Amino acid sequence: MVTVSRRKKEKEQRKMAILKAAQQLFFKRGYLSVSVESIARKAQISKGTVYLYFNSKEEIYAQILLDDIEKFNSKVFDIIDKSESAADMLRKFSDVYVDFFLNDRELFRILMTFMLQADHLNFSEEMNTHMIRAANKAIEVINRVLEQGFEAGEFSNRKDLIKGRNVVWGLLNGVISLHLFTGKESTRRDRIRHDVKDALNIIIEGLKSPVFSPDGSGT
């Protein structure tokens, strides 16, 4: 007789197989070209079985993003440390962010698709809200680091908090997008790290200046 715990384990394994198959297909073909039927074939189960676990392709897509974003969030919240400088914490955050997506390029592509084409994904309002909240947790870490820097006197102008946060976030996603799928594989990691490090140092020096203005408009 199959035990309850065994049935639960088998259901979880089947759900994970669906998510893994879907992630591979989304990466290879793009969101619009993937169907629930193709996900079922890839996972070697029936289409009906997929619907026992997920209501739609959109729900599968969102679950992939949520699971991996939460993994990332659990990593970055550990960098908050009152004994360290805000500049060092920003560098640590950047290192974790770059490493995470270098090791999961499929997730980065999917995340960028969500950020740039959310209106075309047919997510429910509830699902979209959940996704945005999860993504904002990482941005909140940058906020907290910058706030700590202002409170400690390390950074000069609190009114530039949101600008600084957006510049750091844009820098990371921009550099990764630029290099992650282009150029020589052997030098890709070093190129991304080098560009992020140099650009982040410029931002940090700007945050320390009382005339910092990321948009170039001045104080």
C-alpha cells in the first residue's frame, strides 16, 4: 500500500519535473512559442497531468520565476551587516547578483522577459502583483544598504536614494544583458565582473559626493 508520504513525494517530484521541463523550453523557444502540450511532452507526462498541478502556462512561468527569485532573495538579505561599510555591502550584493545569474542564465532571460514584456504575458492581476513584490525584495536590499550609508555619513545626499538604487539596479541588469549571451564563453564571467566593478566604483564615489546626480542634472 502506497503511504501518504510516498504519494506526497511523488507529486512533488512530478511538479518539479514539469517546472524543469518548462524552464528549459522557455529558454530555448521563448515564452510565446511554448505550449502546455509541449511542456507535457518534455516532462514525459500527459497534458491532463500538467493541469492537475497548474491552471495555465502563465502559472507555470510565474512559479519558475517566483521559486528562483526567492532563492536569490534568501542569499542577498544575508549581506546586511551594520559592521560593514555600505560601499562594501553594495559590492557584495553585486557579486551575489552576478554569480546567481551566471549560474542560471535561463532564469535571467526569463526575468528580463517578465520585466520588459509583462503586459504581454497575460498574468492575472494577483499573479502579477506577487511577481512584482518578489522582485522588489532584492531592490529593497539596495535601498537598505543606501539608507545605512546615508545614516552613517558615508553617503552624502539622502534625496538621491531612489536615483542611486535605480542606477545600481540598472547597472547590474544592463551589464549582464550585454555580455551574458555574447562573446567568448571563456572570458564572459571576467568581462561581466570587470565592467560591474568599474561602474559600481563610479556610482559609489558619486554617492559620497554632495553633488551626486545620476541623471546628470546636477543638484
